[in-house]
Amino acid sequence: MAEALAVVETKGERWCEAELARRQGELHLQAGDVPSAETSLLKSLACAQQQQAKSLELRAAVRLARLWQRQGRRDDARRDLAAACGWFTEGLSLPELVDAYTLLAQL
């Protein structure tokens, strides 16, 4: 992961940055490093928003919302997840969108 992120920085290959940051966040969560996980997930969300990569934004928002839900930060989770879901008008039966809307309803 560190090598891939280094390539993003040194070579400017930004097309995969949001997904790499999200996956890095997942690794931090598995290691129990919640602050680093949150930082990586926020980076993923911001990067996806900047690139207008809506599917990647949705993935990051869902993961971040789940983290914040566990921390009792439901308003923050709901805000970012609702914004990410709001872009989609088609494909609402796709598993990622069904999952996102289910989580949004729980929040």
C-alpha cells in the first residue's frame, strides 16, 4: 500500500488515489488504528469529490459513515452519506447503492 501511495505522490498518477486511500483506511481499521483510518477515509472522500468520481465517493462515504456510526457521530455520517447518495438517479438496485441507502435509513 505504501508503495502504491508513493507512486501516486511521485508520479502524479492520481486516478487511483481515492481507492488507495480508502483501502489504506480499511487496513488501519483492521489494525485497530481508528484515528489513522478516519484520516485515510476522509482523504479518500475528499479526493473522490475533487475528481468527481461518484462511485468512489460513495464507497468512501459508506465506510466513513459506518465508522462514525460506531462512534455515535450519526449526524456526520448521515450528512456525508446523503450527499454521496444524492448524485445517483440510476442503478438504484446495484448492491453498493442498496447498501448505502440501507445504512442511510439506519442513521
